[in-house]
Amino acid sequence: MKQRFTRLLYSFYCFEVWSNNLADKLFSSLMNKAYELTYKWDPFSLINKEKTTLEEYIAWRKRISKNVVYNLDYGVSMMYAKPIFGILFGAYIMLFVSLVRHLGLVVIPDAYFEICVIICLGLSSLIAYLSALKDNVYKVYFKKFKKEKNNKKWHFITLCVFLGSLYAAYLSIVLWVK
């Protein structure tokens, strides 16, 4: 079970990496111009221009930006993948609560919708933390997943789970209003 949850987290991480790579390709010329401008202007006098050429400076900046994106501890891709994974199951939990309320098994007043959403998202984040994020277990699995070749199948499954959670959120709101 833990491996499956971590596989979903890995797919979200891969999507974030893909979107960052796409942005890098689309805006690489603009970023190179910005790097060139900061190299020439050097507002904080941090660049030793006698020892560093413009090409070395651009390569250094690209290396730093890749580290900021790909790092599993503090990288941007992981920073976005964790909360998406954390709230993913909140919609399914909310759908379950809405079905229970709609069927009349438990009486929940209309005024408690926001409170119920917050509790469901908190419970979902707790489940995500305990299943994949606790003790940085995902790092061990990520190394294993990078070596495997069946990532497309899992990316498709993750897409279906994600779209299903959007539909579950919609259904839970509709059932709550009825």
C-alpha cells in the first residue's frame, strides 16, 4: 500500500519536473538574456569577472536552477507534488461524507460544510503523510521508480485518480446542496 501511494506521489513529482522542463525550453532564451543582463550589471558585486566568463556564469546559473527544481529535499517540484498528493484523497473522503449525509445515515446540518471540508482535507493530508512522506520513505522508492520502465502506466493511473478526485469534489458539493 505504501508503495502505491508513493508511486502516485512520484507521478505528481514527474509531472512537476515535466512542467518545469517545458517552461525552461519555452523561456530559455529569455532566461539567458536575464543572466547576461545580471552578469553585465552585477548589482551586488558577486561575480568575479576576471575568473568567470559569461558562458561559465550562465552554466552555473542553470546548474543551480536544476538543483532547485530536482532536489527531493527542497526542490520546487517536490514542494508542489506534496500538497497535491496531500489533498488528493480529501475529495474522496468528502464524497463519502456527502453520501452518508445524503442517504440520511448521519444528520449533518448545512452550516457545517466548510468545517467538514477542512476536516476531510486534514484527514487526507494525514493519510498522505503517514503513507508516503513520513521519515522521507519516498526517497528510497523514487530511486527504485526511476529505474523502472512502466512509468507511463502509473502516470495514467495517477491522472485517472486525479481526475476522479476532481469529479468526486464536484459530486460531493452537489450531494451536499441537495
